Amino acid sequence: KREPFAPNGRAWVIAHLAIVQALPPARIETTFTGERYDPPPLSRGEKLAVEALSGRSIEHPEQPDWVKANVPAWTMPYLAARFGDRLPRELAAMNDEAPLDLRANLLKTDRKSLRTALSGIGIETEPTRLSPWGLRAETRAPLMATQPYKDGLVEVQDEGSQLVALLVGAQPGMRVCDFCAGAGGKTLAIAATMANKGHIAACDVSEKRMAAATQRLRRAGVFNVERHAFADENDGWVKKHKASFDRVLVDAPCTGTGTWRRNPDARWTLREPEIDELVAKQKRILDSAARLVKPGGRLVYATCSVLAAENEAQADAFAAAHPEFVSVPVREIWREAPAADGPYLKLDPARDRTDGFFVAVFARSPEGG
């Protein structure tokens, strides 16, 4: 009698070893010895399954497109709307391993010097294609154990995230608010562009995330940042500081669909109803943060999403509801920006070799509206 190959966690591991890793049956069997920390030996049914799966491919002609793409079925229309005929290539990139991108801390070094320092300890890198501050490591490396990292010369930051900070356009002496600062990655990059001159208010509703930024700021040599924990997006601090900032960055909470290659499990925990909830939250945050922008200042809206509802639709709706703000084409701020349809920056994993990002920049009229 043939023993069943039950679809449980152990079965998926065995199937993964046979199909995805293409290990020969004998090699798989030696992994399941039951000795010390090894899993129990393969049953007769499992051995038969390994033999049957040997040489098979994960691809199957009858697989639906969403299965081939390794994404939830409900996301396909959203992704097709974003990528069009580039959909297969972009979905493939979302399943690739994300690169290790680094940012030179301009307060302490420059990209060329950092690249030399990293090479000296065996970490080879190439300059990033888009970010003027970035380096892409050729292989994974234990960066946090290195002296350049301990000395604050380098930060781990995706190239796309670096470009968000670049489009803020913060200059020395400005007042800048990072409205959804989190653990401070973009705050650090903005501080470097300001040469520690001026003032940055890093705000977030999570005190825990903000606390994590303390050591990063200290290591990077940043001392022009003050932090504020919000109760919500309409915290009284916002009203108190109305129209007082040259730049306000809203790196909004979003679906994170642009970072699926870094967080592959996130695609399976996301639910379609969450999109409407996030869009509503993003609108509330934008409306509140806009109050902080002084006449002639700029509001920068960013997400790490590739969904139009969170990106173009959100930015267009904001512009329609706030005539005192005018959209600023990213090419007017950054000449080297990748080609885009319309005024916004849209970065995609395959085409741009970054995480998926969206950035919209708005300038408030000098009269204030």
C-alpha cells in the first residue's frame, strides 16, 4: 500500500529541496537522518515522492499567471495596471534577491573614499546608477561588524530610498520635517545634504521606531535633529508649527508592494481591503502635513508601493483638493531622473534596479493660499 504524502510543512520542505534546489534523492535522504538536530528519516511514502519529484520543474503549463508570479491572485489587476507589457519582467524582479545598497555619509566621507575603505576590508562595490551617494555591494557582507560602519561612514539604504531624500532638496540652513520618520533612514540622508546646518524635526506615531534612530543619529554624527512622537497625524504639534517648514517629507505608510523582494512574506499577509484603509490614512496624513509647509516651501509625498491608488491617484487627489499647492515635475529638481509619464517619479525593480518607489513633489504658492 502506498503511503500518503501529506501536504504539511515537512512535505513542502521536501518538495522544495527536490524541485527548487534540485537536490538528488540520495542527498535529500542524508539530510533526514534523525540524528542530533536533523529531522526524522524519510518515510517510504516520502522517499517515493522524492523520486517522483526528482528532475521536475516548479513551472507547470497549467499554472495560473498569479501562481507563476508568486503573488496573490487579487493583486494581478493592480500590478498589470502599473507595469503594462513590462509585467512579466517586473514580477520576475520582485522574486529576485534584493541587492545590498549602501549610502556614503556625506558628513564624514564621500562615495569614492568610502568605496576605497570598503575595498580595503574585502567588500567590493560599484557606484549606484542613479543615486550620487550610493554603492552596491557585489556580495552580501557582515557590514555592521566593520570599522567603516562603526565609524558612521556608511548606512544600509536602498538606492530608491536614497532618491526620495534627494528629491526633498534640503539645503543647509533650511527647516525640514520628516513627518513619518520611522527609524530615521531618510532623516539621516537629509541631514547629510544639509551638512548638519539648519533644523530637522523627525516625527512619527511610533515611539519605539523613533527610539531606534537614536544610536543611528549618534553614529552618523548628526546633531541637527529633534524628534517628536505624535498621538496621530493631527497631533497638536502640527497646528503649533503651522507654515514653518521649508520642506516636509511624507514617507507615507503603504502596502509596501515595492519592497516585496526584500519582504517576500508581506505579499501573502496583505489583504485587498487594506488598500482602501491605507489610502484613507495617507490622505489624512497629507492633509495634516501640508499645514506645516510655509509659503514657497515644498511638500514631498513618497511611498514604497507600486499601486496607483496609493501613488498617482493619491497625488492627483491632493492637488485637486489643495489649489495652493502646485505639482513640481521631478525633472525640474533632478535632471538625471529616469524618464517618467507625468510629473512624478516612479521606480520599478526590473527597469530601475531599485525597490519600487513613488515620489510626488508639490510647491506651496508664495502667497500661501
